[in-house]
Amino acid sequence: FQAEDGIRDLVRSRGLGDVYKRQIYIIISFFFLLNSCGLLRSDNRDINYKIVDFEENTPPEKPTYENVEDWLVHPQKDLKEYPFLDKNNGLMRADVFFIVPTLFTDKRNKNWNSDVYDNDFANTMMESTIKYQSTAWLDSGNLYSPNYRQAHYKVFDEFRWENGGKRAFELAYEDIKRSFEVYLEKYNEGRPIIIAGHSQGSGHAIRLLQDFFDGKKLKSKLIAAYLPGTRVTSNDFFDLELMSSPTQTGGYLTWNTYKIFKKDKKRNVTVDREWLMDAECSNPVTWNSSGTSTYSEHKGLLFLNEKIFSNALEIEYIQNGVFLRTPKIGLFKSLIISTLQDYHRGDINLFWEDIRLNAIIRVQEYFKNLAN
């Protein structure tokens, strides 16, 4: 952490107060946490991964999900060490099934899929994607999030995708499917469901919707599916539709977030814009068909210090993706965000409060419609 040491020296030499010191340390710590999780990497083309043939690779132990220890988050799991999940007591009228994104990025790890029983990796996911992403839905329903053998970040390189990556991704989905089957059988008890995820998690959520909801009886239990960070097209589903109002239920929402640059030049981003040429896109602020939003409409961005900053951003335009300029959250904090070249890792955090409030509204609307 040489960069962290350098900034610590800078703080000391400038004689900054304790408040500013604390802010800097929080930001530095979180920055490196995200980097270790792979959420700050824009691409993997220049990374020298250790590789073994998929056929020669022994996959990690398969979880059954019959035991709550196979879950990252479960209302019946003891998670006292994570106080941000205190509300998850299983008493809500709806459920949320959240699928985490790709955090398995260690270039020295030869495996194609992560180990569900790696406690250190599980803790990394709890302190990152669970804490800063899944909690956007915590006020909407009982939160379930399976720990699955996620495909390594390297599989999304086109060459590796065709030489083992696709099979690693399929193995990951097998876990998601099995966990959802167990959830339906043992825990759901007829409650309506929100499906949510990000990046790889959203990719698996698409398959889950196709297998269990699209054209199926269970569709009547779907409140909404939030699918940021992946590509969704109108051809992906038979009768599930992109929702176009903030109170609509029974469909899905999807978006990918991009930063607007002064100079229009080729940049490495996690989700290639060309790949999204036919992608659908929701407005995660207004939740309608509007192609823009204003600062006053923005409900809140979740920052590194766990504080919500409202009226912080406006959507400049939507074109198969959501395009923003640097959010306005104060000079120092905006400066930190301005260093990011890729907003993929912020698909949820940038609109955290917007998602939280919208999910509550859709749950309320679902039960209102049920009563009528």
C-alpha cells in the first residue's frame, strides 16, 4: 500500500485536521478494498493470469444451500458481525434474492470458479457488494444472497470465454439455480419476490428469470427484477417487459452507467459500449421513459463513508446506457470520484437511495394491486 503511505505522509506534512485525516483514511481503505475486489478494474486484456485448462481444473466443493452457511445472507443466519444487516429478521412481506457480481479476480489463482467455503473471500464480499449494493433493497424485503462458485473475472476475455470461460459461467449458474430452488422450497412461503444483482450477478439473474418466471406461473409473484451492469435485450424474454413507470410491477429494469468525457476518445471500460448496441436501458432516477434527469430528482448516492448524498447527479442522456458527468458531492469527494474512468462499479451506488425508495414503492404497489 505505497500509495496509502504517501497520502498519509501528505496529511501529516500539510497539518490537516483530524476530520480530514479520517476522511482520507476511509477513502484510501475503501479504494483498495474495491481494487482487491476487482471493482476498480476497467478491463482484463493486459493482465497476465495464471491459467490451467478447464478440463484439468478441479472445481471447488459444490454447495447444497440446505445449510444457511452456504448463503452469504440469509434471515436465519447469524450475522452479528455485520451490523448493516440488523434489519434482516425475516419479518417482511416480500423477499429479495440478490446475486453478487464478479469479485473473484486474483490473477495468481488458477481456478476458474471461486470457493464458497473460503471464509476470507466471503468476508470480502460481505464488506463490499453486500454492504454497499444489496442493502439498497434491505427495506423492501427479506434478503437472501447465495454464496456461489462465481466465474473468475478472466472468463470475460473473449479468448478465455471460448476456452473454458463459458463452462465456468455455466457452473456458477448451476449454483444460483440450485440455491433458488432450495429457497422456493424451504424459505419463500408464497411471498412475492424481487430479483436483483449486478454485473455477473445480473447475467445469472437473466437466466433465473427465464427458467422460473418468464411465461411461468411464478411470474405472478415477481415484484420487479433489477438487472444493472449487464446487457438485456427485448429478445431475452417471452413475456417479461422493461418497466416504464416507477409503480409498475411484474417486469424488469436494467442499465449500465458511463462517465461523459470532454474528449470523445476510445477508453477501456468494463462493459463495452459496442456490446450494448441493442441493449435496453431504464432511467434509474425517474424510473420512466425520460432520457434525462435533473439534480433535484436524484434521491441519493451512497458514498464510501456510508452517507447518502442527494441531488448529486443528473443524467445527461440515455443511449443504451446512462451517461453522467462527475457527481457533485463536495470538492474533496467529487475529486475522488473524478479519478474513476469507468462507472460500472457504481451502477448501484450512484443510485442507491433511488433504488431503495423505488423498491419500497413497487412492493407497496404489488400488495395494493393484490388487494384489488
